[in-house]
Amino acid sequence: MNTRLNEFRVSNDAVDDAEELRRRLDEEGYIFIKKLQDPDKLLALRQDIMQVIRTGGWLIEGTDPMAGIADVTKQCTEPDIEYPAVYHEMYKLESFHRAGHWPEVIQMMEKVIGGPVLSHPQKIARLWFPKYTAHTTPIHQDFVHFQGVYDTYTCWAPVGDCPAELGGLAVLPGSHKINAIHDHHFSLGAGGLAIYQEELNDNWVTTDYEIGDSLIFHSLTVHQALPNVTEDRLRVSLDNRYQSTRLPIAEHMLQPHLSGIYPFGWEEVYKDWTSTDLQYYWKDMDLEVLPTIEDFGANGFAEALELAGQGDEHAIHHLKRLIKRDPECERAQRAGDVLKNQSGHPEAVAVNP
Ligand SMILES: O=C(O)CCC(=O)C(=O)O
Ligand SMILES: [Fe+2]
């Protein structure tokens, strides 16, 4: 993919110096801190998550669940109809939500943000199959997804070691300084929206992440995941978002991840929890809530229709998947019309793994 892939600058020397951390974020759009999060707590979380994944049938029977050895015949990802059967079970884990509130993370985010922080209710875990590379998270800025205010930050951390071949995140240093949102285009990858590499330099930085290592970046910082090119390993990682409690948040970030495409509410998430301190914790925070901007997704969909009409395999795959997931919705009707007029396409379009 990229011609250049250099190492992150490590900011452990500055962890006690909030001003210097902010200076580096202002300059480079990210900070990378080795072992910010406690490896033992992450390993306990990995155990919980892998147990759910094993029960869901995505691991090879008889292997150590902690190794995350995937049954590649089960390959699927977020918009695929098979994904929520396991993802929703994972999403019910109290330990998964609690990770977004671990004191070491909150304290770091308070330094970065310079005041009290809100951990977004919408947490995300990525359960990433090997060799499903056409679906890899493409080049993007997070603002198109979580919206609200630019001064929102992601803390991304793998739940296990994550060498480059397992598909960790890479960022473009300084790319946030554009102080604007790049055009995003249809993509088959996670999130569905991509910036074209042609518009950017290619000074990408990344690392072979070890468990506990954490990458913190601004909502305008351009980043992407590397493809998981391992033979059979699942990549499991967390993306947690943080902002000042004094700034507005977009309303969809108050809902569970993917609830826009698969109905799934907090009552279900909380059903088996043993404590209540993190249930609806944002409700008494007096937050200003902004409506979701639908344009980013709508533009991506319009582009998918157009590309599918021209025979683009990724777009056709995307539309077929949408029809399978929700045949009655308005977008599925429009997708169906485009596919009907699209002669000669095979029933199941093969998408490069
Ligand atoms: O882990 C991934 O594949 C995507 C993560 C990401 O883009 C994010 O955390 O903002
Ligand atoms: Fe992202």
C-alpha cells in the first residue's frame, strides 16, 4: 500500500507534562504512549472478548482463545449481516465499556484536553478477521463519523500485541492542521468513507504495537488501519473517544455503536451488568447535544450508486449487502433499481480478500 511507513514518535518522556503533550498534539496531530494502559487489565478484557468470540463460533475449535485464531470461513465485518450476532454479545460486556473509563486513560485525556472529560458513551471494538483486506478501515478523518466538535480525540489501543501485519492504525503527522474536512468518498472499508491518497503526502507513521500501547489523535488527523495480512489471527482493538464535558456532542454518539443499522439499545447492553455506575452515566451531565449530520453518509451512498452503475465491484458488493440486511429500507430500493439496470453482474460478486 504505502511506500513509506515510519515509526511513531514515542511521548512517554512527556507523560507528566500536560503542556508538552498538547504541544505535540498541536504539532503532529497525535501522541503515542507505550504501555499507557495496564497490560494485565487488557489481558483480562481480551479473555472476556475472546470468550464471546469463541462462543460465537469465530475461533478454531480446540485452540487457545487468547491466541485469537480465527475460522476464516466466518469472515465478516461491521455492515455484514453475520457480524452483530457476535458483536452485540461483545458489546454487552461491562468490562469492555469500563475500559473506556480506566483512570490511566481518563487522566491522560484530562491532560490532553485541559479539564474534565467526557468518555463518549459510544465505545467501539474492532473484531478484525485476517485476509479480509478489501474491508480494511480506509484513510479518513474521524470527524465525519463522530461529528460534534473538532476538539474530540480518539484513544486507539489493541487488546493484545498488534504487530503491523495484524493491522494496527497508521497516521499522517500534521494532517489535522488543514483545519477542515477532506472530501470523503465511498469505500468498502469500515466506516464506508475514504480520502484519496492522491490528495495527501505519504509520510505515514505506525508501529508494532505491544499490549498497553495507546495512540491518541485529533478528530481531523488523517489515519487508516493497515490490512490484517496474517494467516489466521483476529485483530481486536478499542477506539474510545473523549472530549471536554463543556463542548457539544453529536446525538448518535450517545447510542451504542452500529445501532443505526442494527437496532440495539442500552437496556439490552446493560441486562447482565453487576454494577450501575456506568449505566447512563452521561444523563446527569447536562450535555449539549447536536443533531447528526447526515450528509457524509448520504454522499458516500450516492457515490456507491453511481459506481455500482458503472460496474464497480466494491460498490455492487456494498449495495447487495445493504439489500440483504434491510430489504425494505429506502436505500435498498434505490440500490435494487441500480443493480437491476446493471447488466451481466454475477449473483455474488467476489471481492478481493
Ligand atoms: O481499528 C480500525 O480499523 C479503525 C479505527 C479508527 O479509525 C479509529 O479508531 O478512529
Ligand atoms: Fe478513525
